[in-house]
Amino acid sequence: MIPRLLLVLLTSAVAVTAQVHYHDHGQPWKQRARRGPDAEVPGWYYNLGISGIRIELIKDDPKAMLVRHVFARTPASKLIEPGDIITGVRRRRFKEEHQNGYGMRVFGAQGPVSEFAAALEHAMTKTGKGKLVLLIDRDGDEREVTLKIKDKRSYAQTYPARCKKSAEILAECLGYLLEHQQANGSFGNPAYGPFAALALLSTGKPKHVKAVKRAARQYARQTTANDRGGGLINWRYMAAAIVLSEYYLATREKWVLPELEEIYQFLKWSQYTSMRQINPRARKSHPDAVPKTERRAHGGWGHNPGFEGYGPISMITGQGALAFALMKTCGIEIDRRLHDHAYEFLARGTGKNGYLWYADEAAGMHNWADMGRTGASGIANWLSPWKGKHYRERALAHARCIGEHPESFPDTHGSPILGMGYAALAASVDKKSFRKLMDANRWWFVLSRCPDGTFYYQPNRDNAGYGADSRLSATAVTAFIYSIPNRGLHITGKPLRENKRR
């Protein structure tokens, strides 16, 4: 009889069955963090909450998890070892199998991932008494191991609203963000950085607002009206528009308005409205993406101006529409036609069920998946500065679609961090949808929280961003999501003061 551990190691390199999408060539497991607390971990594995354990999902044991790393000075250290196979929790074997792949039929955390999360959360309750009992197979020898969980805080049913644990975690996350703000004022990747800045700004505390001012100044330094650079430039301008707009609405500091005007001039130029804007390079690099008619992709934004890359896509266009809405609210004069072009792009890509597809062509009426772009469009429609019941109707359709299909929340195309932030934000305009989203993904917030209080970027479909950062982006988006019920920002429902027009 082949020992269970040997069988696992012999088969772990082939195609596997599990919750996250992973491949024959070793992704995501072989990817490593270059710096930070996860640099010691030999790969990109699932974090099992504050236990201190990292695991890989395996083929021939779809109801088990292979331990790949244990952090020192954590509940699991000196009790659990790399190579151990976790087969169950609370003296019961795992019931469901993992899933593998990407799509509607496999989204979610069924199997040992969600079952472990439920057991860990139970250990943090009064009933659980801080004890997490694991079933372990070590070299064919099965045994029970009890971890002592010191954190006795449990989430309220209404989390993150009216929840003491959520409030305490939010405070811890904000402290981490302050400590890791870079010398130039940024919070790392300019596309993810807004979540850190917005979470801090939402509190209104002077030290937090001061930190966000440094971030806003950095965005201002990086943006000009005539920027003709490349490198996915539109993402950075969307982020700058959103952060600077919220900062202005919170502080009314006049220096922000000229900066917003510059960003608006750039976004006017980079928004696709004519075939004359197509860069000749795009016809060579992505010939299939170049539109054959004037109206195709009209009104959207892509990774770069000039149709470079895949051309206009919904995720960036949703942010562009939101940027226009916020800048208009700040007092910047926005061309109504350009506003309408962006919103029409989003409407063309939205199906009858409220789901927004990749570009400006709707998917089937029963299709759904990456909810980040649906979220970006949802909040943009909710905040449209021009009146019209169709904006609110579209926003609610987006929110309800997110609530009905919350499973893809942490595993979206491109960047799950962006997807999570915008999906939660849009869902929050409808209380029932937000509740469904948070309840379905409670496992993620339980397992992503590390022993040091930070949050971890779990493996995902595109494996995007882990090598550059494993904690800051996930901690930032968690802080942002937990801040939503506090309504400290315009985008989260803070009442506006009278706008000061120039």
C-alpha cells in the first residue's frame, strides 16, 4: 500500500481537482512573493486564517489539504508540519470535494476550504472555547491535533456593519496601511492604491486625512492633461480621478480642482469616440480587436489610449463613468455627450439579468462571472450626476445580480482586488444584495486574515499581482469593504455639502 503522503506528492504536479483554478505547469502554487512576510513561503498557497498554516489543494485527495508551510509562533507551529495532510476538522472528515477551474459551475469555496473556515470561526466563539481540532495524516499515521486559538472574537450576523470584530479589524488594517505608506505618498500599485486611500479617508480622522493628502499629491504629480505615455496608463488616471474627487469632497481644498481639470482633459482625449483615434500599432498588435464600424466600442476606455491592447473594456469604462460622475459632483464641467457615451457603452454590455460582460456586447441572459466590472458600472450609474430613473434602475439591476451570484467575488478576471472592491461597493446600494455577498464570502475574510492581523491575497484565476505584493492590496480592499457601512465617502453614501463651484 502506497502511503497517502507519497501518493499525494507523486500526483500533485498533474492536472488537479480543487477550488482554485490551477494548472499543469504549476501555477499558482509555484509562484512566490519577492518580499514581505510571505517571502519565506515556498509558493502561493491558501492561507488558513490565523492558524498559521498554508496549504495546497491536491488531485487524488479532493477531500484533503496538503500542508506546505507553517509560520513560527502561530497556533499551528510545532504541532503541524509541512507534508501533513489535513483530512478533517472538529473530529469529522471533510464532506465535500474541492473544485478546479474557472466559471459559473466551479466558483465558490465548497469542500475543505469552506469547512475549515467554518470550524476556525466556531473556535473563536464562546462555544468553541478557542479549540480547533484537526484530523491529520502524517506518513500514514492518522491523529488528532488541537490548535489553541487565542482570538475569541466572532463576527456579528450583520458584519461588517454593527459588528465589534469588524470595527476592530478595520482599525488594525488602517494602522497597517499607515505604516506601509510609501515615502512618495502612494500605497503601492496605483490601480489598487485607491482602496487604501479611500478606507483611510472614510474615517475623517486628521492623521488619516493627512496620509490621504500625501497620496492625493502623488496622484497629482503623476497626471497631466497631455500625458502620452503607455503602460496601461488609463488605469492610473481612473484611480487618480476617484481619489482626488473624494479627497476634494471631504476637504474642499482648492488646489485639487485644477488637478481634476487636468485629469478630465486627459480622459476626454483617451476616451474612444472615433476611428480616427486608433493607433496604427493597434492594427498590428491586436488586429482582431480593432473595430470595423464607428459605433463598436464607442464611448469606452481600454488599457491605453488609441485602442492599444484589447480596446475599450467594461472594467475600465465603468471606472471612467464613475470618474466623470465624481468630477462633475466636485464642480468640474463634464461634457454631457461624453458622459452619455460612457454609460451607453456599459448599457450595451449589460444583459437582462444585470450582468456586465467584458466589453460592449452583452452575454447570455443567464450568464454571469466576474462581478468587478458589474460593480464598477453599478456604482457609476448610482452616482450619475444627471437625473433619470434609468440610472438607478441599472444600478439596482447590477447590485441584485451581484447578490444573486456572489461566488466569483474573490476570483475575478484580471484583478480580484479591484473586482472585490467594486462588487462590494455596488452591492451596498441594495441591502439584501450586500448581505448575500458578505454571507457567501465570509469564508474568505476568515481565512485571508493572517496571525499578524493583515489580510492575504489568496490564489485566484489570473494569478495577478501576488509576486509584487501579498498583503498590502488584500488588507487595503478589506479595510475599504469594512468601511462601506460607515458611509464616510460620497461613493458609500455620505451626504454632500453644497458644492463650491469655481
